[in-house]
Amino acid sequence: MRINVAQLRRTEGGSERYQFSEIFAPIEMGKDMLVFHTPLEVQINLINTGKSLLVSGQANTRLAVNCSRCLREFLYNLDFEFEDEWIPAEFSSPDQEETALIFEKDEFSIDERILEHLFLHLPMRFVCSPDCKGLCVKCGADRNNTECNCTNEDIDPRLEILSKWNKGV
Ligand SMILES: [Zn+2]
Ligand SMILES: [Zn+2]
């Protein structure tokens, strides 16, 4: 996703709109891979504020992920908004160079920045459905499909002690 601001930079108060549909290869993320099932659709609005460019927009895609409870693969809809301020190199102060987003040429890529926003909007864990029952910790059966006969669930530890005491263990 490259934007060209040659025109916009000359018009203070002016704005431009961009629309992208970008196909991304899987991205390594810790020990997992982030797999894009559909292109990343991005809408961007640029405003020349005089000293900087205000870049805001909205993006969405579908990711192929694995449920952290039952391990099944499912498609996750990711939809997020973002807003950034890009400063042209000639207006940036030395202390800004560390933290601000700076562009040097009229045309620059914003892929990296959009992916940073994307990562910030990922959930801590993917769950296929709020009531996914997950795998049985004893036999590994998918408890969404099978009722296994394991009886280790949700035993209050205090009751467990009591039941042992009752049995004289
Ligand atoms: Zn699940
Ligand atoms: Zn089980």
C-alpha cells in the first residue's frame, strides 16, 4: 500500500481518500502463523493539517486461526480503525525522530504501520465461540462433539477433601 502525497502536500486543509485490497502472505507471530484468508481491505482518509498529515482509516480481513480451547480452525473477522499523524522529514524535530511517523518522499509505504495496528487489535486468544467447551483435559476429546465419561470437572477442592474423608482415605 503506497500513498502518493505530492498533490496533497501542496494543499493545506486538503484531503484525499484511498482504498486498498492487499493480499498478505502468512506472517510469523511468535510460534504461530497469522494466516490471511481474505485480502486486507483498507480505507484511508488523508488530511493535510499544514504541519502534518492526518492518516485515519478502517481495515478489515478474515484470518484463519485456531481456537485456543478446542484447537479447531475457524475464520476470525477482524475489523479495526486507526489514526496516525505522519510528519514530513523537513518539519520533524530530532526528538520526534524516535517516536513519530516520518516520511521523506512524496510516495511512501504504510503497510508496516497498518500491520502494527492490526497486531494491536488481535485478541489475546482466539475462541471459536463464547461457549466453546474445549478439549477434555483428561482424554483430549472435543467436548463440543463428544460427551466423554471423565468426571474430573469442576470439583470444588473442599468437597474433594470431604469426599476422601467420608471414604476414610
Ligand atoms: Zn473452540
Ligand atoms: Zn474426557
